[in-house]
Amino acid sequence: MNDRSTKGSSEYVWALRNISFEVEQGDVLGIIGKNGAGKSTLLKILSRVTTPTTGFIKAKGRIASLLEVGTGFHPELTGRENIYMNGAILGMTKAEITRKLDEIVDFSGVERYLDTPTKRYSSGMTVRLGFAIAAHLDPEILVVDEVLAVGDAEFQKKAIGKMQDVSRGEGRTVLFVSHNMTAVKNLCKTGVLLENGSVAFAGAIEDTIAKYLVVSENELGLSINERTDRIGNGKVKVINIIMKNGNNDPVTEIFAGEPLNIEFYIQKKPDVDLKDMIVACGFSDTYGQPIVSWISDEVSCDFTEMKDDMFILRIPELNLRPNMYSFAYQISLKTTSLNDFCDTLKSVVNISVLSNNAISSTKQLKNRGCGVFLKAEFK
């Protein structure tokens, strides 16, 4: 198995094994997975850069690929000469390439250096020209790896727009590998999730991304029970916090606007009356600035109905701007004064909020003081 986290027991490893799927004409397929899952190897096989040890690939149509910075470029040739060379490799005539030349140069934005050897290009310039060639020379199948991440935000947006035009307007097929879930969600219709060299899931892109964002228990970091920087008298103590999506799966990343449930697991001393318990918690940004907070005596809650020493903060729509946020909590009895603190801890769990273009700007809530107000309830 292609598991990079464990020591191998044999002299070889299957980078990919038992991979089988079909992509129809006009489909935009997103291939996602963690580092080392086999995504780039799969694209190299699909692009016929690498020959599979066993099995076969059947492709109907001309394949253009952009797998690594400078793929297919000769560093001593100029940008113009590399355009003609790439076109020739794809089987195009010189007249066909000349007809597309102005369009390629305009899209790439490297006109000033068109007659400069590409060895003098920056990685961003190389990717711009490489993508422009691959997308404009009329391939039936366009294969693009994470290489687009090298480009700036403006170019990434432009490249994704071009891939949408190629698939929707011209009916061409696109295979796209990226760690940017926002780009994958906006561009792709279907998805394949790779894990340790095998297909873990294949289906609609929303379902594929949901499977990818789910994390296992051992990926959730240091147990809260092991933290030594907590403050309080210990009458009530949090032993674990797990963040879950709307499907009740543990996550460390979530799209803006989606529901988030935060589960608190506690220990309490026998004499504690839960009707006196007050819970305050909230998110801070990467600078430690508080963004949003909730206090149980200000929202709907009844801790006396708690089962299995667990309660949940339910947030129906996490309308926060895309960013990394850290979660903190404070549990006290009767009052929120320092003398009544039971357990307080900062930076307990981190969560990444991902951009979701499906959410209209009217749903992006404005700041109120140092934070925002989001509807939530304790259950």
C-alpha cells in the first residue's frame, strides 16, 4: 500500500493500485487527496508520460497536460519557439498554431518576453505560458495538476474561467488536481478521492469533497486532557472537543455558510448543579483577535438535560470569512467572575473556513464591535 507514514515491509510499493473509472466527454473531473495519495502519478499515466506497470488507459481524443512547472518546455528555446514545439507535439500544423498565437500570448501575459529563452522565466511566467498553450491548442482532453497554485490569484481565477469555458462552451473534457477545495467545487462536476494509491470514493464533487474534509480521530491533535495551561478550580472540566459538519463527521475544514456542531465532552464533580453552569466560547483569527463568541445564558440552552456528559453548540450557518480560526472556551458556575472559573482554555481546536461562492454577499454578516453575531444554541 502507498502509505507514506509507515515503514515499508517490501522492496517496492504500488503508487497506484486497483484504480478504475470512466470520464465522459465534456465532464470536469476533480481528483483530490492528501500529499502522496497518487494524484500526480495518475495524471502522468493518463497523459502517457508514465507507462502503467499493469492495466491500460483508453483515451479518445488529443490530450494536453500541464503537470509540472516547465513540462514540455525546452529551456534554451524562446517562449514563441516553445509554443510551436508544443503545438507540433500535439499534432497541430504550423498554420493552426500561428492562428492561435496571439490568443495564447494575450492570455499568458508574457508578450514582452516572448522571444526570451524560457530558462530566464520565473515559475509564474512559465506556468502562465504553459497553461495558455495547453488550453488554447484545442485539446479534446485537458489535464491540469496543482501547478496552477504557482500563479497569482488573478491568473488562477483566469485559468479556472478558461477551463469552465473549455468544458461548458466547447464540450471538452477536463481533469483537474488541486488542494484548493473552493476551486475544485466551483469547477468540477464529479470527483475521485484517492487514499494511499486507491480510489476511496467517486461521485458528485460535493460528496467527494465532504469525504476528503472528514478527518480521523488520530488527526485531531493533542488531547485537551493533556493540556497543562488551563485555568480554573476543576469542578467542571472539558476532556475533549470535536467539531463536526452537518453530516456529523469530524472536520478541521468547512465551507463558509455550512452548519457546524461543536461537541463538548466534560467531567464534573458530584456536587455540581448543571443549572448553574455557564459556558462562554468563541473563535479568534490568526492574530488572536476575537471574532465571534457565544455565552450560554444569552442563548437557548438547558444543561440539566445533558446526556453522557456531553453537550453541543449548534451553529446553523458558519458565516465567517475564509480564514483559519482558533476556538477557546470558558466554563464557570453561577457567575463569570474569576473566582467561579472551572475551566478555561485558549486555542483548543483550529478550523479552516473555506470560500464558498454559492453564498451571496448579502449573507456575509458585518462586524459588530470586535466580532460578528452568529445564531447558535447549546443542546
